[in-house]
Amino acid sequence: MLIVSGCTTSNGGTEGNVIVISDGGTVDTAICQQKGIADKIVVFHSPTCPACRQTLPVLEEIEAEYDYDFMFIDLSTERDAAEELGIMPTHIPTILIKCKAYTGFREKSEFLSLMG
């Protein structure tokens, strides 16, 4: 199973074993449960990504201040870990929150609103 994030469809879609999600698109809850990420906040990033360098400090601040436990996956060193989860984002940062994918930088207040 391969999950590809980006702006390819407005509400996501499927094509064989590839699940395409867009910013705010939903990943099937059964797939999230099968992969063990349904109750996790998963952050896909890379140190070479400018938007990731803006996003990570915001998320780390949220994690330190609130009762959240993020799973950070650095695609420059942990590509295998992402592949084991069946996830290969093409637009980073990609943050999965309750099986919904969000791409790009957001302010702290917006992330907190999304995390509910």
C-alpha cells in the first residue's frame, strides 16, 4: 500500500494499491488502524525542506506544552520506516492527524485547532 500526499485530488481517491490524499484529505480509518497510526500524529519531514524547518519547531513546542505524542519521520534518514508504514509523501511536511493529511506550514493556533 502506498499513500501519496499532495494536491492531486480535492478529497482524495484510490487507484489500485495507491491511496492519493490531498491537503486535508482523509485516509481510510481501517488503513490507519491496520498500519497502527489511527491514534497518532505522524509528521513526515526532511531537514532540506524549508517549510519543514518552519513547521518542526511549532510542532515540538505543541508537543512540549500539551499532551500530544508525535511520531516524527525524517524522510532523509527514515525512508524505510515510512515505507514500512506504507506511506510515501511527495509533498512535505505532511502531517497525519486522525487519518487526515495536511501539507505545508501552519501557525501554532491552526495546528491546535486541527488536533482538537
